Amino acid sequence: MSGRLTAVVGRWEPSGRWARSSWRATFPRRSRAGLVGVLVLMLAVGGTRPAAAAPARQPGPSPLCEASGWQTVVTGSGAVPIWALAVDAERDVALAGGPQVADDTDYTLYRGTLRSLTWQPVADTRPMPVSSVAMAVGPGRRIWAAGVGANGTAYSSIDEGRSFDVVDADPAFEGALSVVMAGSVDGVAAAITRAVPQLPVVLRWYGGAWTPLGDLSEVLKAGNRLLWAVAMGSDARAWLAPDRRGLWSLDGLAGTWFPVGDTSLAESTVTEITIDPRNPQHLFIGLGPSYTYPDDDLYPRGLRQSVDGGQTWLPATLTGAPAVPAIALNHDGSVVYATAWGDGLWRSTDGGFDFVHLPGPPSPFVRQLELVVPPGSTPASCELLYAGTSGGLYVRNLARGGDHSVYLPAIARDW
């Protein structure tokens, strides 16, 4: 998968109310909009130390491929909400993160493999809440995590996520309300939302230091202070999603950010950016409610895609969804999975033009999707779909079953 964005500064509750979140607490606020979180973990390129050698892969297909139906991944003593999720088939590593659910001793980041249902806590990031995850491509990838709040900083791992070290962090991380990250062979990007009166910033880690990524002056002209998503493609192009300002692009990772798309997109809030790893000109974006104007019921909704690098956009699909927080593509991009906040999981078998609602128990709070072919398998024999929900983490082999029907498990609605 390409870099995935998901900042969480609030959430859509079952009652239809907006609840605003800090790094540890939740405060109610009137609205029907919502969803997102406060910090990001990610696999990315960068750093000055050489990456640790990957461990030897275990032979044979993953045992997870043999089971039918959904399986529960154990990430703690209970049903830990999953705000962050990333998997890497090449290195056979997976990470999931969530909020603190009890006290300051809680683990919030867990590491596993594509062969196991029991993941181990990562002690170095305790008690740092983790709310979004993305994978990068290229050799020498690190795993990155960003902490928020008064002690906000950046963390990095060079041993496949087994341990983390604090790296030199820009002062912008201190007191951050939210951080979203994305990575590519050109480094790591971090979009940071800060408390008023401070303005948001976008930084890039490359060559051992954080530096500004592009000129944000045009983005900030309307007084926008929330950055929902950032992404980096393999073509030295970056993407940014400010609240209710549509989608912005930066060519060559330098210069001034500029808007892309038509008028309707310019007035949208983009909450998810997915770049097809096979073609950086092929983009999917999820739309959602505005945090700045949470009581606006007329905001643009659904999922949109562009096949020409954002110059033109196809009409929206999934327009009934209050928000689209996660999008996943299968191995060749022919099948698209998307979550509709409050309306479960949807699938398109024609590349994202027409979607059908997948059967099974309702699962309105699916935050994260990752689709991967594990080592030792082929797409025809095993394609694992991981679903991070407010009630835990689940996985299913989509290749078992004639119609690839997906049944998400029932999950707790009080999160």
C-alpha cells in the first residue's frame, strides 16, 4: 500500500454526535461529523543509520491462510480499539496501534507477523497512543511513530519495529494536536496540526533532519488549521488534505502547494488518500465531514478517483456514506475495498466504479483496512484482509470462499 493518511482529532459516535479527542481524553461537541485520531506510526525511508537485516522468513504458507471466516488477532488483554494498522509482506511484519484504555502503563503499539494471531507489545513507545499507520516502499525502510501532546516527539525503529528510539524532533511536534505521516523512497512527510494560535506545518525527514515540505501559504489563506492527510507517491509528488479545502499537490517535493480537481472537490474534506502502488497517477480519495463546520449536513460525500494524477476526477461513488476512512486495493488493483463510516464494508470488482455492500453482521466502525498476500502464497490461494475496528483487530483470507464475501465480526459500539 502507499502511504495512508488518517489523522484523528475526533470521532463519529453511534448516536450521530461528534466527540473531540485529545491524546488521552475525549470531549463531546455537537455535530454529526467525525472520525480521525492524533498520531501516526509508519514504515518509511530515511535516517542516517543502516537498517537492520530482515530476519529469515519462515517457510511455507501462513497458517492464517488455512482458516475460513474471520479470526481475532490478540493485541492485549481485551478488545483494544485499533487506530493504526500496517502490514509488509516482503518483511513479514505487521503493526497495530491504539489509544490508552486504562492508565499510563498501557501498551499502545503491538507487533506481529502474517503468520500469527498473537502480537507482542512494543515497550519503547509506552504509553504513547498510536492512531494511524502507513507503509512506504524502497530499501532501508524504518518504522516511524509520532507522539503528540505536551511531550510530542518522533520515534524511529531500525529493527523491524521490535524497538524504538527517540530521534531529533522538530519543535512543531511538541503539543501537536494531530500528526499524520506518509513515506516513500524520498523520505517521510509529517503533517502536524497544532493548537491555536499556532499554524499547521508539513515537514519532511530526509538526510537525517526535519525540513519544511513546500510552502503552505496558499493552503492557509482561508484560515485552515487542520490537516487530515498527507501522502507521497513514487513519482516525487506529495499530496495534502486540509479541512474543507479539497486536495493539494506538490510537484518535485518543493515549491508551493497548489489545489487540484474540480469545484466540488475544492469544497470537500478529504479524509483518506490512497495511491495505487502500481501507478502513482491513479489516486483514490475518501470524503468526509468538515471538522471546522461540523454541523454542515450538505458536505460532499463518497469515494472519488483520478487516473491522470489529479487533473480530472470521476464522479463520486458511495455517496451515501457519512465518511470513507479506509480504502484498500487487491494485488492487481482490480478489486477495491472501502469502509463507509456507520455502514460497514463495501467492495468494487471493476476498479472502483460500482460498489456493493458486503453481507454479514453490521460493522459501522472500521477504521483501517490492509490487504496483503503473505510470504509463500499466491493471490489465488491466500489474500489476507486485516480490519482494524473500534472493537479490535480481525483478519480473514478472502481466497477461501467462492464469492469472496466478507463478513466483518460484530464489534463493540461504545468507543
